[in-house]
Amino acid sequence: MTTIYDFKADSLAGEPVDLGAYRGKVLLIVNTASNCGFTPQYKGLEAVYRQFQDKGVEVLGFPCNQFGKQEPGAADEIGAFCEKNYGVTFPLFAKIDVNGAAAHPLFKHLKKEAAGLLGSEAIKWNFTKFLVKKDGTVHKRYAPLTKPEELMADIQKLLAE
């Protein structure tokens, strides 16, 4: 069975990261953007990270420019923006596509395992969230409108499993 631990992604600095390094942790994986109406969710994502990091939760941000070209910057600009405006300390990865032929394999897997409304696999917008269990299987997909703070109960449930 394929889990998210079978994938690799490049960090924002361009270094390869084996997602197997996160084995045994609850993961919140999000496609992000710096110029989106949902961009203030970075604050909530950072709050989740700070509250649960020492309990075994990681937030992984994947910048994406596919929706309204709302993530046009280079890696250094994205990192500086997130740190300066939202104090982001959780891991950010290199900009990727989440839909289409060039979609990152991780997001192809996430979408297949947790379809959206009416069974659609396509991600509709920035800040779609995926919660992953400690065993690397996808627990649930959340819409961009769902604020990170609204995931607290689900995160605590997965931590207790």
C-alpha cells in the first residue's frame, strides 16, 4: 500500500526531502499562496504547528501558483514573505503544481485518497488541506474555507490513535 512516506519533495531551499522522515507523525499538508484571500490562514497553520509540534504534528506547506497566479514569487521571496508576515516556522517546500499533468506525485496521491466534493479529485483553490494519520494514510481532505483552527479536534483524535 502506498503512503505519503513513499514520496519525496524539494524543500523551499531546493534540497530533496524524503517524506519518510515524518514517519509516525500526524501531518497537515496544505497547498499555499502568498497573494490569496486565504493567505491569512498562514497564521492559523503556524498556531497549529506551535501547539502540536512537540506532540508529533507537522505542518507541511506547498506553495502553488495554479490558482489566479497568487504565488508568483521565487523561493526566497516566498520564504521571506511567510516569515515576515506570519512568523512561519513550519516546513515550506518548493513551488509545485497540484493539478494537471505536471501535478506533484504527492498531490496526485493525496487527491486520489481523499476526493473532494462529489468525488472530484481536482483541487479547487489554494489552502486545500489534507490531514494524514501517523501511518502515512490520508485521513481527510478539507476545503480552503476550513480554517486551520477548525481541525484541532481531528488532530487531537489522530494523535490519540
